[in-house]
Amino acid sequence: MANWQEKLPVVAQLKPISLNELNRTALMSRVDQKFVFPFSLLNTVLEELGKNYSVLEIDGKRIFEYDSQYFDTESLQFYQDHHNGKPNRLKIRTRKYVDTGTAFFEVKRKIKGYITEKTRSQYSQEESITPTTFEHLLQPVGIQGDTLHPTLEVFYHRITLNNEALKERITIDLGLHFRIHNKTQRMDETVIMEVKQEKIKRETPAIQLMRSHHIKPLRMSKYVMGMVLLGEVNKSNAFRFKINKIKDQNTRYGATGSAY
């Protein structure tokens, strides 16, 4: 396992923010923009972002481990909706915060491709839960728990930054590891950064920084990426082009591209 603290020394230099302070900018309903770039660029990006954003710190830790289990229908309706560009679509998953021992069942609804609404319910990691346990979250979006089955599991580490004045939060995901049954795929050379806002603001420091590095927004989720890379879907043309762009970008910045 990578020692992210050693690989990212700049993280220790950032101004910290507590979880209570972070939660003042909850952003359960938000707009977001996603950027994908090579890990070799991350220390530089963090150093620049540190001038305007604070980093989440819990019990002395600033890089946290996540474990997400996605659910879909037998026909992979949620994946197909994304591939076909449906403006209103769903993601349903469990998310475990490994370091803090907390876990949530989450329903994410994307509205017209830009606005994200998220509802969730906490549960104990020791509980044996199924989607039917959370029918109260599924009923408002017209899904029955017994129609869902587990698909992709994604492990990764996350750095969370916040600018309370701008009401802007940034999540930076690294060390991506996808798994379905006995098939796995790693993407250690790729970073996914998501800028989350109450409403679209195109001139914040984070957006300007991405522009200065010629990194354009890329709309593709970790769920979709993992399903395509592991060969779990027959229809993937809409995303193969984007995955190839990520590969080319890694090469351009001198990354190894080992995940491909």
C-alpha cells in the first residue's frame, strides 16, 4: 500500500479545518465539476490550492480511506442511463469511512447533469444491510430495494479541502482500486478532483488553477470508469474516448500509465 503522507508532503503544510467546521458547508444539494489529472501533478496542485483552501483533519489525519459499494439493477439501468446521457439519473451505494468507522447508505440523484442531490442514512459497519433496509430513501426516486444487486466496489483515499467564504468544497481522490468479484484494476497514477459548489462559479481559485494547467472538466464517475475498465459492460463507446484522454494526459505529464 502506498504511503500517501510520504508521497504528498505538502498536505502536512496546509491549514487544517475540523469536521464540525467543514459541515457548515454541507452541500447536500450542489453543482459539481470534475477534473482528472496525473498523480505526478498533485503536490503542485495542493501547494497552490493551500493558498485559498483548508484541509480536513480528523485525529491528526488528513488523508482518509474510503470503501464504496455500488448497486444497480439486473440490466445495469443506472450505468445505461449515464452512458446514454440521460439528464436525470441515479447512483446508489454504501460508503464506508474506514478511518472513522462510520458508514452510510446513499442515494445520489443527478438533475439535468449538473445539480446533484444526495440523501443518506447512517448504519453500523457491523450491520448486515441490503438496499431493502433503506426503502425510505429509495421510494422517493421510484426504486425498490429488491431490484438492486451489488456491482462495483471502489477503494480509494481522499483529501478534502474547503473554502467556507466561497461555499466551495474540493475532494481529491487517489489510489483508485476497482473490484468486482475476483477482477481488480488499479489506477494509482490518476487523480480525480471534484469541485462542489452551491451554484456554478467559474472564477474561483480552484477552477482557475485547473485552467492554468490546461485541465478541462471531465464528466465521468468512478462507477462508470470501473465498470468499463473491468469489462463489465457491453456498451462503453461514450466513455472509452474519455479513458483514452486520461491515458494520454498521464503520458504527457510523464506518468507511467501503469493502470492501463
